[in-house]
Amino acid sequence: TLRKPISQSSMADWASKNLNMHTQGIFRRRISISNMLSWNGGSIKKPMLITSNRTIKKEACEMFKLVQSYMGDRHTRMDRNNVALVTVTKCWSMQGLRDELYIQLIRQTTDNTCYRSLAWGWELMAISLAFFSPSPKFQSYLEGYIYRHLDSDENIAQRIKELVDLKNKKNSKSRKKRKQNTEDEGLPISTYAKYCYRKLQKVAITGGKKGLRKPTVEEITHARNAIVTPSLFGSSLEEIMLRQQDMYPGNKLPWVQTQLSQQVLALGGEQTEGIFRIPGDIDEVNALKLQVDQWRIPSGLSDPNVPASLLKLWYRELEEPVIPQQFYKECISNYENPDAAVAVVQLLPELNRLVLCYLIHFLQIFAQPSNVGKTKMDVNNLAMVMAPNCLRCQSDDPRIIFENTRKEMSFLRMLIVHLDTSFIKGLV
């Protein structure tokens, strides 16, 4: 369900308070907000957003050139992958540039008469959202902008035609060039907008790329591909099963779930102290995530905490939790009743039931006394670290969240102790 974003008037109000109004001409007349937020073929001499940071002021103007280069509106010797890499790395390293990039992309994708340039501007926005979120202050503005493009393809085509006709009247020689520019190239803008909308919701909660290693060309390519080919992380279970249909048609479970679980065991995770509690090296987890999204498990893994951390991330980032939202109340109502807790599992949709049973079977291995002695992770610890990845409380009230956290933990503990998962053995 899409939240209703801020209104057009609220967006205009935000812009009037935060835009660093530019001037033009010898009399330095202020440019109107609508012109400030319309495609510009020239350069800018100061940032789009108000800032007192000198470094940001300098970098913002350079970044505008990079945005134009990526969109094909400025000549550059760099290929588009490297332009995106330089742009994203600047913003990933310098938090103050992030909102500036997003407002520049809003500007360059507004009243842009070249469809290819327009599509590439949206593509860069989608790539950027894979690495960092806008500030909370700017998020609602960006959300409102993206929301207005979710079903806007006909409007965009009409708007481009109007702008082109207007320019052609002024300059008849440009007709041939402009006609060429309006030819559809790439995906519909609504496809980019829908992807950006979902990505913005997630990145605002989970944050962007973590770790110390800077973004790589591989990650840029992966972020671009994810627009059309959804990632195995952050998708729904149904989408994931549909994607693996060609490669693993006989599988009843998500390949990513079984492979990462097996990797944890293959690396001796059930004998590793603090497994699931101690996080794996974040850069190694990021690198493994990239490989897994390409249906590959590298052979050089040595630390079981790396696949264990990625497995937790996979459960946590599912579009809908393993235990769907409509069963949440039943779960926290039956957190002390073993029979009722097991009965809830039988009510789940078949795919969710299998995925949950596989997880519980996996955790039951770690709950064995011989393993607990080594891992120091008993059934209570396992339930504590895994419950937030299976159940999601929808309340914003801290007291309810706190109270429900205990019940979620207890419910998962009931399943680890009492659920019969013997049928899962050998299932893939």
C-alpha cells in the first residue's frame, strides 16, 4: 500500500524555504521556483539547496556536471558506469551532498524534452537509492515527486510534445533534432518511478550501503540491473520463487535461503561462539550479497558469521515477513501456548509455511545441547536474534513495540522447542 505523499502545495512550500534561489542576467534577477526546478542545459554556479558548507558549495556545482554527463546532456570521456560511480561515491562519502543530488535529479527530469536523457536521469536516481537515502527533512519531498510519476507515462509524452512544439515554433531548424529526441528509448518512466518508490521506502528504514569500502562498478551495475531484475533481497517470496523457476524448477524453497543456511553449517557455524549474535565483517557481507544476487556462492568463505549475517538480512528485508502480517496478532496472542503456536504455522500459506519450517528446523540444529555448549546461543538467544526477522510489529508506540518484542521472542521459542520439522530434511 502506498502512503499518500505530501500535497503539491506542501512541496511548493518546502521548495520556497529550502531552495538556494539563483539569479540571472546583468540585473541578477531571481529565477522563479518553476525555472529552478526545470531541466537546465547549462551549468550552475551555486548549489540548488541552501548550505553554509564551503566544500558542499564547490562539490555541488561539479556534481551537476556529472549528472548532465550521465544523462547524455554534457560531453564526457568517462563511460556512464564511471560517471555514476564518481557521483555515488561523492554522496556516499559526504552526507551533505545527498539531498543536493536528489534535487538536481528532480530538476533535470522535469520538463526534459529528450526521452533518453529523462530515462537516464531516473535511472541515476534509482542507482543512488541503492546506496544512500535522502535526509528525513527531504524524504517527503522526494517521495511526493516520485509518487506523481507512478502512472504518468501518457502525461510525460504529452508534456514533451507540447514543449517540443513550443520550441519548434521559436526555431524551425531544430525540428528534426527534437523529433529524434522524443523517440522512446529505454523503459517507461513509471517503471523507474515504481522502483524508486519502493526503494525509497526501504532505504529510509534500513539505511544505505554500510561498511568502509567505497562503492564499486560491480555494485553500480548491480543497482542498475535491479530496476528490471528484482534483487533476491527485499522482494516477496513469490517473486523470488518465480525468478528461480528457470534455474531451479524443482525447488520448493528459495535457493538463497537453503544455500546460505548450508554455508553457515558447512563453515562450522553450529560450533561457533556467538553465531547469529556476532555480525560478520560488513564489507564481506556486502560482497557476498552481490555474489548471491548473481546466483553464485564463492568458494573462499571462511567465517560462518558472514553467511549467517546475510541470511538474517535476507529474512529481515523480505517485502512481507515470513509470517505474514495478517497472522501477527495470533502469534503474539499465543506466545505461551505451544499447541496454539504450532496451529498458527499450519494456517500459513504453503510457501510461507515451508520457508518458516525450514528456518525453525535450521535453528533446532543450533538449539541442540551439544552445540549450545560451543555457541553459547541457547534457545532463548536464538529466538531473541531471529524473532525480529520473522515478525514485524506495525505499531509506532514504543510501549507496544517493547511489550510485543517479548511476545514475538516467546512465540518463536515455542516453535523451536515444539514444532515438528522432520519432514523438512532433504527438502530444497
